[in-house]
Amino acid sequence: MTDTRTVGVLGTGIMGAAMARNLAKAGHTVRVWNRTRAKAEPLAADGAHVAGTPTEAVRDADVVLTMLYDGGTVLEVMREAAPALRPGTVWAQSTTVGLEAAGELAALAREHGLVLYDAPVLGTKQPAEAGRLTVLAAGPAEGRETVTPVFDAVGARTVWTGEDAAAATATRLKLVANSWVIAATAATGEALALAKGLGVDPQGFFDLIADGPLDMGYLHAKAGVILDGAYLPPSFAVATAEKDARLIVQAGEAHGVRLDVAAASAERFARAAARGHAGEDMAAAYFASFGDGSDDSGGPGESAEPAGS
Ligand code: NAP
């Protein structure tokens, strides 16, 4: 077997487009489909074939890569595409889904004789564009050589978590990692909101924790978005982060684990979304700290958004 594959990519949003581009760059034959075709069109310049339907995108594929919004979306799109696939086709499922949906997707794969890899990714827009994601993968060891070149094109590293995609060990690890990402995002937004409310210069806070164990690159990345008001384009949108926070809470509940911070974060994302920030970077959860959500005021005693001020 050569190292190049025919890959059908379903979903060319923030992450899917970057992944498809890197697959094409690595020499794979790439066919892409996106619900909103205009978002897939630019990939033609990278050598990808832009398909009009999911079925067209996956025809003759060695590997199908799904990078859609959530479990329900993947089920809907793959129910349409799967009948066009020959049994034994590899399906790399990278969308972040909940544990219940992961089970439904595994059942769909079984029904159509597809070889499923539960393969969520860690890393956001910029690492996706650089082909430096971390792929978390669970699926059969036998035949991995089919999917490995795909993971290698989109990621800097693949972390194998098991051989049974239906057990969703990769998705479990991804949900744990995202609970950390979401908590750090919420903590960053609240620290900056409190600093603003108390009249504390954020730089004083950064200087205080510099070079100590409380400092972290992620704080500076998300605080930078807030302080610069650079919410667009998003690396990870508020609405998507709310979806993930709720998946995390549900996964905890299903296993007897109460997750107050994730639940509160979901509410913060929902409040920010309701105030018009759904499509902005998840750092915009910051706005949930101000006003009562019934108006568009951006900060204490202000009528404009406080970003950068
Ligand atoms: P995104 O830009 O919003 O892309 C979502 C994709 O899903 C788009 O292609 C969208 O199509 C499609 N979609 C949504 N609803 C659909 C429906 N009903 N039918 C068909 N297609 C539908 O989001 P993203 O940031 O790339 O995230 C994609 C997945 O990766 C999510 O599960 C997310 O949690 C996960 N993830 C994201 C990041 C990140 O940092 N952004 C990192 C790791 C994992 P349209 O273009 O037509 O809306």
C-alpha cells in the first residue's frame, strides 16, 4: 500500500477546512463536502475536489473523515453517506461528540461494515492550520496503516487509547481534556472581569504570577483575545464551547460525577451567546460577567462592549 489515500472529508468548518487542506498538501486525494458549500469552495485552490453531496464526497474513499458540529450532525450526514461506502472503508470520526452519540455512531459503523476510529483532536484553529493537532485515537490495531497517513497529515502526534472504537476511550480522554480547557477559559474570563470591576490593571495580575506555577500560556492566549477585543475570527466559537461544556456535564452525570464548573461554564457560554457572541471566540464568555443579559451593555455602568478597555 502506498502512503497516499483517497479521503472524503465531511465538514469544512474551522477545523475541517484546515485538516482537509493539510491532507491535500500531504499528497492525498481529497474530496470535501460542507453543508454551506461556500466554505468548502476555497479548498479547490489546494487541489481538493468540492463535492455537492456527502455521497459524492465519500465515493471510492479509503478513509472518511468527519469533522462536523456534534453527534447528531455526524449521524445525520453519515446516514446519508454510509450506503455509498464499501464495507471495510475506514471512518475516522474527529468531531467532538458525547458518549451516548459515540455509541450510536459505533452502531452505524457496524451496520454498514465500516472500520471506525474514534479520533477526536486536541488543538485549535492555529495548530489545525499548521498540521500540528494531537489526534486521540481508538480503533483496531489491524489495518491502522490505512488511517495513519491521514492522522499524520493533520497532527503532530497520535495518542492511541485503545482498540475498540465503540468504547470511545479517545472521546473519554478528549472530554476530560476539554473540561480543563473550558475551566481555564472560564477562569481567565472571570479573573479579567474581576480585575476590570475592581480597577486592577490586568498586567499587574500577569506580573504577579509570572514564571510561577500559576502562570500558563493558555491564560495569555485567551486574555490576549479579551484585552485586544480580537474575538473574530474565532478559534473555537462560544456556541461550540457551550456544546462541549454540556457534553462534559452529561458525561459526568452519567457516571455519578458532579461537575459544577463545567455546568456554570455552559451557562456563561449560553449567556454570552444570547447577547450576540455565539459566533465569536469562546474567550467572549467574558461578557457573561457583565450586565444581567437583558440588555447589550458590555460592562459595569457602560453601554458599550468593554473589550480592550
Ligand atoms: P465549525 O467551524 O462551527 O464547523 C462545524 C461544521 O459542522 C461546519 O462544517 C458546519 O457546516 C457543520 N454543521 C453544523 N450543523 C450541521 C448540520 N445540521 N448538518 C450538516 N453540517 C452541519 O466548528 P469547528 O470549530 O470546526 O468544530 C468542529 C468540531 O471539532 C466540533 O465538534 C468541535 O467541538 C470540535 N473541535 C473544535 C476545536 C476548535 O478549536 N475549533 C478543537 C477541537 C475540536 P456549515 O459550515 O454549513 O455551518
